[in-house]
Amino acid sequence: MDALEAIGKRRSVREYSGKPIPKKDLEIIVDAGRLAPTGHNHQPWDFVVITNQPTIQRLSKAADWSTEAGAIIAVVMDPVREYWVEDGAAAIENMMLAATAMGYGTCWVQGNAKPHEAEFKLLLNVPEHLNILALVPVGVPVDWPVAKDKKTLEEVLHWETFSITNH
């Protein structure tokens, strides 16, 4: 699957089969995140891949539907870097697109994970000075979700200056 096809197919998948994901596939997915652009090439990240089912169950406190994921990737960022949120977002999107291209479903879990960050950092042995930006469950989808309605290109594209006349 090429990049544009993966972008068009990517969905937030919240129902997984429970099948394990081969380690090599998870390495490919994380490598796609590692290759994302970063401000000043700081690469302020680490990625913790969790396949242990009891640990996945504990992390599911942030997303109860993630219990059947084959893995969860914790995106760990150094908040000292100026663009750590943007850098982490680029890595997450790269991983989600790579997973889609490989036939796996993912979902970005950020807001629901934030209240549990201290607990998750202890569970995953993440140093205190680092942040868990997001959790990314990865799994074999039970079904591929139907596309949600998106605004049309004409509704969001402006040439040269912003204009509300095309809305």
C-alpha cells in the first residue's frame, strides 16, 4: 500500500481481535515513528512497546476498549525540547500510517491517558523528567471502521489568502 492509500484508509480502530503482532512488525512500526521529522533534529523520544497482556490490561484504564490490542506503544518524550509535542505528534502519525499500510489498526490515546500518566510512568519505568505523550494501541482489527464524514477539500482549501466565501 502506498503512502496516499494508507492516509486515505487510516481509521481510529477500537476493536481488536486479540491476535499477537510479530515483533518484527512492531519494530517496523516504531521505526516509522523514529524517522519522523523533529525540530532541530533533536529526536526527543523513546518508544516503549508493551505486548505483555497483564500490562496492557493495566494501561487499558486510559481506553477500556484497548484490552484486546496486540500491543500498545507508549510515546515517551523529553519536554525540555521546544517542539516535543509537535515532534511526538509527527512520530505518532508516522506509526499509525505504517501500521495501516501493514493491515493493523491503531488509535491515538492522549487525553484519557493524561490523568494516569504518573501511574503509567511507574508501571513502565519511565524516568520522572520525561512525559508520556500518548499511548497507541495496535492490533488486528475485528472490522475496519467505516470512514467518517470529512469536510471536502473545497471547504478547507484557500489559495493565497484566507477567505470565508468558499464556506
